[in-house]
Amino acid sequence: METLRRECPWDAEQTHHSLVQYLLEETLETVEAIESGDESHLREELGDLLLQVVFHATIAAERPDGFSLEDVARGVADKLIARHPYVFASDDVPTDLHATWEQRKAAEKGRTSVLEGIPEKMSAVARAGKIIARARARDVPLDLPTDPVEADTVGQDVINLVARAHAQGIDAEQAIRQAVRTLETQVLAAESASQP
């Protein structure tokens, strides 16, 4: 990659910002490869995704105040060790691994709200799922349904709702974004009410 940055005009002019579209594209192609079950396709797409990580780290290393690929790898290794004291130290394995992970992450980053650190550019459905998962992991008192449901039912119900919305001239994604904003307001209110 360092050679490409020096000798290829296209690679040389790229920036973190100009590469965002490729990072997103390669991420989505990796998801498709996983869902297809094709291992050789997955291997290829993971390579393309890794290329994006290497590209960004190479760009960053070119600045005096930047970081290298080794810094990236060391940072994630240190994070994984710190968040797994039941593997790398003598702590007991927690009964709720997801909740413990979220609590450690919140403490490590000094987050006071479950909403902090959730990318706003996520799809509305993905953002709703992340908010709900964090709220449950951090015991934010919300009145959310927990009735059992099958994955096929969820998918079909979402398609049915999108079809009904379309028939009425409603933009389903926009409607979900509005519902997510309402959920965020409920989370903030519940967090505020539970503060001492």
C-alpha cells in the first residue's frame, strides 16, 4: 500500500473521506458473502475489507501525528483483553455476557447515556435494534415488548408494514426514523428519571 500511495496516481490522491464509499461497499459485500454461505466469496470480501483498513492506516501513518496499522492492531488487542477479564485475568464468567460487555464499554468510554456512540448514519431499523439492545443491557426501564417471535415472522411483518405504508404513500424508513427519535426521547427520560 505504501508503494501504491507513492506510485499510483489514484491511490496517492485518496483520503479518509474519499474512501468512505468503498469502505461501505466492501462492508456490505462482506455481509452478502456471509449470508450466501460461500466461503471462497467470503474470503475474497474479507480481503477487500482488510484492504480498506490497511489503506486508512497507511494514510494515517503519513501524518506526523498519525497512527500505523500496528497501532490499530495493538489498540484492538488491548481493548479485547480489557473487556475479557474472565479470559485474560481471574474474573468469573458473567451470567450476561452482552450486558457486561456494554457496561464495560460504557465505563471505559465515560458514556452516560446508552445513546452515546451509536452511529446516526445506521439504518433506522439497525439503530432501533442497537438502542434497544443497549437499553436492555444497561437496565434502562422502558416498556418494550418481549413476546416470543420467529425470525421469518419478523421479516414478513416488516415487509407487510412497508407494503401497507407504500400503499398509503408513507415513506416507511422516514416513519421508522421518527419512531426511533421517539424511542431516543423515552430512553433519555428514563435515564434522567433513574439518576440519583
